[in-house]
Amino acid sequence: MYPAYHKIKVAKQLCYPSDVNVTETCAEIKLQSLMDHATMRLCKVQEDVLKSVRDLRTLDIIVKWGCEGAEQSRYKQKFSSENCSYQSLFHISMVPIHLMDLLSLGLSPLHTCIRFFE
């Protein structure tokens, strides 16, 4: 009824980009690596649809991104360095919005951006 744990573990690993750098107080990834990973995952999910499209040459991805900072209460987390705390937090996130073949629609990326952000 449920998949085997090792299959879940393998599938979960595929959800993470390959070159994430994680330390005790920071997690970072190169933007291009994140974009490549998000696009490849979207293409894999839509593989049947993409195979059915004739004359597919290029795909454009539209994303939204944002930043957020927070000040919060201290936790009882112990760090190896005394200078570290969870009191201040800042993160940047990126979410894919749309993946499309703009050339088949006769549009440039600028036209699409104007339409989505008006």
C-alpha cells in the first residue's frame, strides 16, 4: 500500500539541488543552480506534455522571488560559536510561476512579463 522507505528517500533526494552549501548558521546555493534545478523538475513533471508539443525549441521560465527578515525570541539552540544565534533571520525565496514556449506564441519575454505583472 505504501512505497518502501528507500524509494521515498531516493525520491526526496531528487527534490534537492546538488550544490547546496549548509553550515551551522547558513544554507546557500548559487542562483543558476537553483534555476536549473527548478526548471528540470518542472520539465520532468510535464514530460508527457512537452513530448506532445511539435517544434519545441526553447522554454522560458517566469519566477517570483522575495526577501524576508525577522527578529524573534532566542531559542535554546547551542552553537559551537558564542557569536551565533537564531535571534535574527533573513531569507530569500524563489518560486516558479510559469514555464512556456514564447516563440510559438509570437511573444518576447518582455511581453509576457508585462502581461503577468500588470
